[in-house]
Amino acid sequence: MSTIAYQSLNPPSRILLGPGPSNIHPRVQIAMSALMVGHLDPYFISIMEDTTRLLRSVFRTQNELTFPVSGTGSAGMEAGFDNFLEAGDTAVIGSNGLFGERMVDNAQRTGAQVIPVTADWGRIIEPESIEKALKSQKKVKLLAVVQAETSTGALQPLLEIASLCKRYGALFMVDTVTSLGGHEVAVDDWGIDICYSGTQKCLSCPPGLAPFSVNAAAMAVLKSRTTKVKSWYLDLALLSNYWSTGTRFYHHTAPISMIYALHEALALVVEEGLEVRVKRHLRNGGALQAGLEAMGLTLHAQKGHRLSSLTTVGVPEGIDELKIRQQLLNEYSIEIGGGLGPLKGKIWRIGLMGHSSTAENVLLVLAALGKLLSKAGFRADTAAGEMAAIQLLS
Amino acid sequence: MSTIAYQSLNPPSRILLGPGPSNIHPRVQIAMSALMVGHLDPYFISIMEDTTRLLRSVFRTQNELTFPVSGTGSAGMEAGFDNFLEAGDTAVIGSNGLFGERMVDNAQRTGAQVIPVTADWGRIIEPESIEKALKSQKKVKLLAVVQAETSTGALQPLLEIASLCKRYGALFMVDTVTSLGGHEVAVDDWGIDICYSGTQKCLSCPPGLAPFSVNAAAMAVLKSRTTKVKSWYLDLALLSNYWSTGTRFYHHTAPISMIYALHEALALVVEEGLEVRVKRHLRNGGALQAGLEAMGLTLHAQKGHRLSSLTTVGVPEGIDELKIRQQLLNEYSIEIGGGLGPLKGKIWRIGLMGHSSTAENVLLVLAALGKLLSKAGFRADTAAGEMAAIQLLS
């Protein structure tokens, strides 16, 4: 055999303040290497049951079908569209960032007619535009929006849209990839029919699973399909036989270690308390945003609708966006994200998600960014930034 | 918040001799909890590059597009069909077990016409039947078979079928979920165009990824599609932009910890040497099979075409199949599998895969099974079984 070059595994210690993954709590890290058991082992079945219970609590739902899809957040998105749309259906989709655009692409692949409702990247989708789209069609089967647009930092309000869905008889699907476990998400109270998330953001679990929840009303609509779901892997009728208590009919082999990790990550959320956790994200995100503004930078996302889990901030005129990020990584071992699509080179994306959302990280990233910006010729008022942040942190 | 019941994570120590997952090498277990980094971190990019190199070596291919799909083995299957089939195409599929049937279901969901070529569960697909199916159609775009049928224990010979594919101009797709890293798999030498596997079998990595390899000829065929691939998540054109050296265009967030684990598991395969590893599987599987026969049991799969990674053995008349498995699990902490579909209640499936394929495990499972069968009223000649196995092990 020829010699294959490969290194010993030895990842650097990073402070993960990008758009995800976030840092992993040591308990979750340890869970990943817990002993392997079979996917039909009674022990693993009991962990599956725990996990669905914990997920229901974090999604704030009673939905029986609440489980992690065996893929990343994008697989959760696809599971939603693939099951609930088929040729002949019409969907209205909010598109105000990369993940909204991805939703449109995903939904179109089902053969359904898709009406995108757009807004500038950084702004929310106005309920009026949604209503206009709903009104324009004879029958809209599904309406989907992203609650936390990871590409822009905007936090989409959901209540008005939810009541529009009810009024026009459309299923309401929400992407909570960057909000679940960090922002308020209340599936039942808000009337969300289909909800999915990712594990590597505010849940601080490694990437690889997509928490998913669907209510009985949507499952009833599923039964009215005239064609088979395109994806066998994501076919909810098959998956519900595996994940529902009682049947446990073999579908595919569950990613056991990932589910161990999710179990532990959800336990941490429940132990902290959802409300306390949301407040922590709010406080740290608010402090970071106040700090950045006090330093002389401009926040990108629409005022009043900013995520606390992910802050977008404009790159000052004349500053090399990529170089600053590389310096943060190489000199401080801090990861932050750059802009995507039309925002490429124009913004930074600073995540404070889950285990990464700490007061220390707020101050650290302000100090490091301030220093690097000053060195690059932008007069950042780092002291004012830190002061503004500290006031909100204490 | 209401109180949620959940347990502390504390899995039992199992000897995993079922149809997968197999036991995990301690180095792979430790890799799972290596420090998290971002999916665009230069360090992670270097691990991706290592992983593709190692995968190429294990698949014995030079294929540029060789990477782990972010889902379990079944997602690898779906990636194959979803990309290479569309409405208007015709596929011929070998179906002699559960995974062959799953292939047929998967392929039909693409809208293509599917011609199944069947054989009894436990027997191989005869090349003659394949040729008859190929001849019967004007143009067959793709032919797919399972090399290692996990539901029956049959090992499908591939060379003749490969040359039929060449002759009839069909792409050749092979499922190597239960063979890669345990049986000989030679993607380039055998003329396999599309090949996928799973991580939790002979690679002894946790479940969650599907190693995948596709050659340039198949990628050229991909370009002739007239419709978009139904799955965004599994769209190879998008995935190749992320996994190809150079571009690394963001698609979805890779399951970082799982890729760490795969990196380590592949390193272990390369360190042992593919040939040595295949021989180890052959020796242990052969010893188990000789032992079971010497004990008085009947092997299920066709003679001369038996997997060494997974042995199927008939349940003797009057023996409660499930009870024996439960006793193995509860009294010996050994997991073996039961039969599926038409073989339910009729066979056991005993895996000796990757890190689980050891001489000790062969003797242990023979001893435990022999004792339980004798207690249940079947006169198993355990001593003869152990003797027969030991002769082949030494």
C-alpha cells in the first residue's frame, strides 16, 4: 500500500464566536465518547425517550413527533419541505438572507410553486408583505420563515405571521437553527406547525443533528399527499415509526454518539432553565452590541429586531475584513464569521451562542477587535466599548 | 417549567456482535471528544483533506470526489440514486435482501423506472439475471447492487456485473456499507462508478456518516441531468464545491466531531493495513462459521458467498429466537441481531466487524450461544464448535 499522509488529531483550543459551531460544554464533550451500544439496545431506547422528552421541553411543545433528524440543520429544513410539499402545492417563503434563500431553493426542488417574500438582508419580513402573498394565491399550503437569520443577524417576529397562517389555512414552518436554546421559541403557544433547528448553535452540541417537531395537524395534512415523499431518509411517516414510543420500527441506524451528546446538551439547557438561558443570551448579546456601538462601529441588523445569539456589525471603510478575522484567529484564537452573499466583505458576524455566550467572551472580543482595528488605522474607542458592555453585564 | 425526567448518561459495556454498530476503538472514542473548531477553520480544512486522502486509500480509488456524506449509510444510498437518476431514466437493481429492497424504494422515489432483479434472501444475484434485465431495456442508466447484504449475510461477487455494466453502458453503483474496511473493496480496479458505505460497521466508527466516492465518468453523466437534484442536502454538485480542495464553498456545517472520529478510524485501518485487516475478518468470520456448524447449527447464506463480517445462522426448531438474544444481552452483555422481513424469527445475525472482529469474541459468542441453546433444549455441541473455531484461529 502507498503511504498516506495524515496527522494525529490535535485541534487547537478556539474561542468559538462565529455563526456556529459554538464551544461545547465539557459534559457534552465527554458524552460524545460514552460507550457505544446498539441502536436497538434497551439502554439506547431509554436515551431516545429521554431525548424526545427533553426536546419537547426545549421546543415548548407537546408534539408527539419531536426528535432529532439524522443530519445537520439543513437536513431538518429539507425534511420539512420534502414531507409537506409536492408538485401542485403552493408555498410562501420569507427570504431576507442566505437561509431564506436556501428555503426557497429547497422548496422549489419539491416541485411546488414557491412565492418568495423578500426583504433586504438585515431587515425582517413585514407581516403585510406576507399577507399580500397569502392573499394573492387561491390556496397556500405552507408558509415558512427563518426566526434567526444567521446570515444577517435579524430576529423575525412570529406572532402576527402565525395568526395570518391560521387565517389563511397555511401550515406554519419555522427555522429555529440559531434561536433554539438561546432565544424564546414556543412551538405550541405560537402555533408553529413544523419547527426545526440545529445542534451546534445555542444548544452547544457538535453539529450533526437537526431537532425537529411537528404537530398532529401537520401530520394529518401529510396523510393527504398524493405522491411518495421524495426522500426515503427523511420520510416522516417512516421516521415516526422509529421515533414513536412503542413501535421502534427499524429505519436507519441512529447516530448514537451524537444523540448521547444532544441528550447531555439538552439536560444542561433544562438544568439552567430556559428562561434564565434566554436572559443570559439577551444580556451578553446586548452588551456586545452596546460595546460595538460605543467603540464607533455600526450594527447591521434592523434596530429592535437584533438577535442576541448572533450580532452583525459593519466593517469600517478601508478595513480588510478577512485580515482582521485571520488576526483574531491567529493571535487570539477567536473565531468570528464574515458576511455571506451580498454582505461578503461588508460585515462581521459575532456569535454568542450557548456555552460561548459569556461575559468574558464579550469583553475579550471587544478588546481584541478594538486593538486590531486601531492597529489597522480605524480609531476604535475600545475603552468606551468595554465600559458600555460592562455596564450591561453587571 | 415542569420537571423533565431524564437519566445521567451511563451506557452499559456491550460486546457488539450485531449487524452494527461495532465496538469502537479507544482512539476513536477519544477522537469524538476532541476540541471543537469551526467548520471553516484552517485546522478543520486540513482534517477534511486528510480524511479524503484516507478514504481514497480505503476505497482503493483515485476519485477526486471522495468524502463522507453527512448522514448515515442510508443517506449515502439516497445521495447515489438522487443524483444519478431522474424521471425518464431506467435503473436495474439487485434485490436479495432488505437493503436491496431499500435501494428499489429509494430509486423509485426519483421518478425513474426501476427493474428489480431478485434472488432469495441469502443467495446472491446471478450475473445472468442481471444481463437479462439489461438486455430487456433500451437504455439502462444505472445498475446497483449491495456487496454485503447485512440482512442475509450474502457476499455479492462484483466483477462479472461490472463488466456487464461496461458492456451495456450503465453506471455501476455498489453499496459497501457492511464490507468497506472488512472485505476487499477496490473501486477503481473493479470499475465501480459510485460507491457508498457506512461508518459503524467494519470501520468501527460511530454511526452518522456515509463514506462516498464517485468517479469522473459518473460526474460527467451528472451534468446531463435535465432537472435539479431533488435533495439540496445531498446535491453532489454543491457538495463537491465544499469537499474539493481549493474552493471549500460553504454548503452545510460538517459534523465536525464525527469527522474527527472517522479520521481516526481510517488511520487505524491504514495502520493495520487493508490486506491484513481483510484477512483478520476472513479468519474470524470463517472460524465463527465453522464453529457454528460444528455445534450443529445451519448457516443461512449461500455456501461460497458468505460474508466474514456478518454471519447468518438458522434458529433451531422450537427455540425462541428473541429470548436467546435477550439472554445473550442480559447475561453476557453480548449483542447479536435477529432476522428482518421474511427472516424474522428464523435467523440470527452475528457481526464480527472492525474492532469487534477478534478471536476472543468468536470463542465467547460460541460458548455463550452454545450454553444458552443447551439450556433451552437444543443439544448444541459447544465443545466441538469451540474446537473447530480454535483450529482456524491459531
